[in-house]
Amino acid sequence: MLLLVTGASGVGKSTVRALAAPELSPEVECVELLDLTPPPAAVTRVWRQQTAELAVRRAVELQPLGRHLLLAGDPVPAAEVVAAPSASGLEAIAVCLLDASPDAQADRLTARGDPGALLPHHQAFAQWMRRQASDPLYMTHVVSDRGWGKMRWERLEELAPAWRMHLVDTTHLTRREVADAVITWCRDALAGEAPVIRVPGV
């Protein structure tokens, strides 16, 4: 299974991975995109989607070993994992969206030194991810326009009726509380007690 922890910038994805990895290992291998490929000259939508495909392939490799992959740390939308060419080889995809109020997101991004001019873009992406959590067909051009040509976007329509993901509002939670919530979700997903997405075969 591929476990995806996603969300916009400032919601706590990288922190969650660092805290969760020791508790989920060795059953779950925890990575971010840069663990799978050398740093690119520029982070582009095509690079993100191509590297999401590498994560999917790694998860497929782990399945026969009874192991799983947790991808966390990057704002990879669930739509990009589902549309990755090799996603049909996954037993299932479980998605956890970390979210935060606009004010909390702004405070966190400011505290870490992100340029203020980028804040409206980060908040707009957070809003899009909230809508996409319940509707995979919402403004799909956000990820498909100028994307990688091998992506299978038609799967989003096939999967729309069964589109499910878990939501953790991190606005008022400590880092440890967020990590604990995600660890619990991971264990529930692996035990078949949390919603998953199953990509149809070719």
C-alpha cells in the first residue's frame, strides 16, 4: 500500500514524517520526493509527477515483502498519485490531508521565513486541496495543465464515486499531536479500518 500524507505548505508534513518514521519502521518505509531522485535544477509540476511515479513504483516493489511506503513532506496531490502510470499495480492508496486555517498557515510560513508575496498562492493551493479532498474532479487543470504527458488523468472520473481520504486539522495541534494522529491513521489504514482508494487495473 502507498500511504500519502499531503497538504499545502506549512501544515506539518515534513515534521510528521520525521516523527512517524521510527514508530512505523520497518513495516513502513517513510520517504519524501528527494529521497527518490537527485535534486532537480528546478522543481516543476512535471518533475513532481515523475517523482510521484517513482514513489508508486517503490510502493509496488515493497508489496510482495509485506511492507508499505509512506510519502510525506511534499505537496503531492492525491490526484497525482492516482494518475501515476504505475498506480494500477498498487493494492491500495490511503490518503491523509493535513490542513490548517489560513491564519495558522500564514503564521507558520512567516515564522519559517517564507516570502510574504507567496502567501496568497500557498493559501489558494490549500483551498484547492480542501475541495479536491472530496471531489477529485474539482479544477483538475491545477495539476494536469503543463503536467507530465504519461499521467492517467481519466482515472479521476472513474474513481470519483469512491474517492475517500482522511483529514487532520492541524490548526490547534502540537507537532507531536499531529504525528500521533497520522501514526494512528497509518495503522488503521493498514488494518483495513480507514478509507482507501483502489485504482482499477489496465
